Amino acid sequence: MRWTDSREIAIALLEQYPDRDPRRLNFVDLREWVLALPGFSDDPKRCGEKILEAIQMAWIEEAE
């Protein structure tokens, strides 16, 4: 997975953290959780606020 795979990342996060509300996350935690996902292999420096927002929005959509 790469930072641009927001839907795939969101699904993996939903499976990894089923009891977490993605609306109540801070981006520091979200970034660390993405980096820790099995299969994630992108450069941590390529992550920015817009990417994290896209992942968070996809996670919210998947959770509903």
C-alpha cells in the first residue's frame, strides 16, 4: 500500500481498529497507524495533511 491508496488503507484501518471512531482521531496517531499497517511500504516523508484527510474521510465512509 502507498499513501495514495486511501480506500485500501481505510479498509485496513477499519479492520485493525474496529472500535475507533475515525472522526475523533488526530493526524499524528492516524499517520503512525498507517505506517504500522502490514503491507504499507511508502515513504513516511510523502505524507501530508491532505493525504491524511483523504484517508480519514475514506475510513468514515467505510465505517458507515
